[in-house]
Amino acid sequence: MKPLRPVAPGAKIVLGVSFFVIFVAIWSAFTFSGYVSKTFLADPLQMLRAGWELMTLHGFAFDIGMTVWRVVGGFVIAAALAVPLGVAMGAYKPIEAFFEPFVSFARYLPASAFIPLLILWAGIGEAQKLSLIFIGSFFQIVLMVAVTVGNTRRDLVEAAYTLGASDRGVVRRVLLPSAAPEIAETLRLVLGWAWTYVIVAELIGASSGIGHMIMDSQALLATDQIIFGIIVIGLIGLVSDFLFKRINQGLFPWSSLR
């Protein structure tokens, strides 16, 4: 094992699965032995039984669908507006000088602090939840995309001008292709943060969603249901992360050469 040496695909899978096996084994040891009360931490089998009941008897699949829809909706709206602005800020320094102070200020504001205002402005419906995800994602994407585009190699830009490219051509043919893989990686990372925002939004004033189920389960001290909800979030995040990576590799095959 040496620094930065890649791991073989097969070994990577084995190591990743091994961690989950060890984690579940430790969890089982603490709960099945009675060392930790099931009131505070349900054992894996109890969690699975609770999850089956949620899915078959309590319509938890609908809650999952609502949460996924909220995450995708808020995130897509944020990305559709943030990426063009971030590209413009990274490419044109006057635009960056105009927007960057406010964007840097806004990205430090905790999205959850806006919940009372969003409820006041938009009520407790879908608009409030989508707005919270938008606020939590938009400013992060803008600044990270701007930095990525601004870090494009200057020799590539100068070479494009030498070959007769226009300003717009430099943006379209040099800056965007060079930054596209990292922009896609930025979107993948921020999508994970969007899940945090939607669960927070659903904990307050929601009648559906994974966060709503977790809040109801907390009132009943149903730790098995709470754990199942958390695991479902992790599994969906893991699948979406894997799909994002695969799509990025297909869209930007040159990224591995950078």
C-alpha cells in the first residue's frame, strides 16, 4: 500500500463491502447481546422487520418517491441557474467581481435558518421544500463552478487565441470542455448535500417524505423505523452517486487523461 497508488477494481469492491460487514457485525454485537437497549438502538433484524412493515403496510414507498422528487426538483432548478452564472463568473472577471462578494456571503448562510421565512412566504407545501433545497445548493454550485472555470490552463486559452478563436469561441471550445468534468463532479457532490436539506425541510411542516416518517417515528421511540429511514437515504444516495459517476465517465471520456 503506497500513497496515491490506485486500487484494483476487484480489491476496491472487497474493501468497500468489508467495511459494511464489519459495521453490521459490531452493530449486531452491541444490540443482540443486550449491551445497548433496543429502545435506543434496534438490532438489524428488528430494523428489517420494521422496514418491511413500512413498505407493505404504511405506504413508505410513496414517502420515498416524494423525497426523491423534491431533491431532484430543487437540485435541477438550482443547477440550471447556477451553472451558467458560475461559468460566466469564471470566464469574465468583471462579472465575477460583481457577483462573487454576495455569493460568498450567501453560501455561508445555513439553509435551515430560512425555514421560518420560507414557511411564511410559501407555506408548508412543496414550494417551501424546493426553495430550501435551491438555497442550500445554488450558491455552492455557483462558486465552485466559477473556481473550476477560472482555473483553466492559461496556455490552452492563449493557444486558442493564437489560432484565431474569438472570446466566445474560447469559452465554448476551451473553457467549457476543460471544466466540464469537474463541473459534473461538483454537481455530484452538491447533490449529496441536497439530501440533507430535504430531510431538514421534511422534519418541519410536512405530511409525507422520509423526514416526515423519521419525525413520526421519533415521537413513538421507534428506533427501528428511524434507522431504516436513514439506511434508505444512504442507499438512494449510494445508487445516485454511482449513476452520476457512470454518466460522467460516459459524457467526459477525456477526463481520465487530465
